[in-house]
Amino acid sequence: MSSEARFVDSNFAALIQRVTSVMAIVDELKNKGMLHAETYSEIHAEKTNQGKMRRLFDALNSGGDRVKSDFYYALRNHELYLFRDLGGETLDNIDGTRNNELELN
């Protein structure tokens, strides 16, 4: 399992509760061919962001690591503060350290 997929799986509950830019992320995944039109419509029809995220997670789980990895990067693009808060690695971590880790040298 990729580190991106592990991040998505381990933050499942927080992501469902806290992602607000759901449709922007869903649009990005659809444009990359990661979501079928029917799945997109089902997500769009949900009334709350939590409902949209639950539908999206159904698609992520059936799509496997590649779809979860694309979600990870879409989340970074659209929800950077949440992404960092949950411990996601960002482009400024070139040395390999994570935002939430202390460097012990």
C-alpha cells in the first residue's frame, strides 16, 4: 500500500468531517478519469459535504491505491491547511521530514 493510500485510510473519519471543497476534489478526480459519470452524479446529489465524502470514499475504496493517491494530491491542492493539519507531506518538505515531526540532529 502506498504512503498516500495509508494517509487517506488512516484519516478517513477526519476527512469525512472536515473536507469542505468536496466538489472541487471530485471534479479534479473526474477530469483525470478516476470517477465514472454515475459515481460523480451520486456524489453531487448528496446534500451535505459529509454525505459527499462518504460516497467519494466508496469510490476511493473500490478504485484502490491509484485513486487514493490521486485523491491525496487533490486534497493537497484544495485543502492545504487541513492536509497539513492531518500530517500530509507538502512540497516544502524536500528533505523528507514531515510537518509534524521534529528533526533530531
